[in-house]
Amino acid sequence: LYNEEGLDINLSVYFKKLVQQLSFSLGENFQIDAILSVPAISVKMDTGILLGIIVNELITNSFKYGFNQDNPSLTLSVENKKHNQYELFYSDNGSKIKDVNLDHTGLGLALIKRLSRQLGGKLSFSEDRAGFIVDFQI
């Protein structure tokens, strides 16, 4: 989870391992095509844990409700928007991800909204990109 030099977490390595572990434990009957575009940035342990819970919840929801069963795939990216402002983008290739109302969410999305606020950001849904966006600060 963290590098040997300190308690910082490399997001690229962390998210790759997280996707692999969740795919192994949740994807018993199919192989997931994961498209990851996450730079090798270091974040503090607290930030990494919150981001890990968010990504875990998004991927778990895809396994439960979202994936196209014929060719399941997900996209996860992190992009630097400003000096310490970042954007995490997540989508899957299922059909239900287009039917999201963030004002009326279940427990999982409510958790993601709250964790996003703890990161100094917010959760939103991009209809044109058909995916979730979490703005956060490091």
C-alpha cells in the first residue's frame, strides 16, 4: 500500500493492484478489461485510503449492476487539473451507469459523496462521458 521511503501511496501502483484484487475476488466468471490512466503521483496515507474506498465502491457497483456481461470493461483515470487539484474519472461499459441521479442515491454513492467532500472535492456525474468524476485535492 505504501512505499518503503515513507507513508505516501503511489496512486498508479495502488489503483492497479486494487483493480486486480477486486477483479480476482468479484469477477469469478469473467475477465475484466481495465483501462487505467493514473500517473505515478504520491499521496498521503489518509488521502490514499479515502480514494481507495471510493474506487473500491465504484468497482463493486460495476460488478453488481453495471458491466456488460459479454465484454466487461472499466476506465479509471486521474488527471491533474491545477497545482494540487485532481480529477478521478471512472466509468464502466454497462447500461445502468447512464441512469444516475446523485440527489437520490443508495448507500454506496452516498458514501462516495461524503468521502469526496472529505478530500476537499465533490462527486459528479458526466452524462457526455457516461461516468463518475471525483474532484479532490492533495
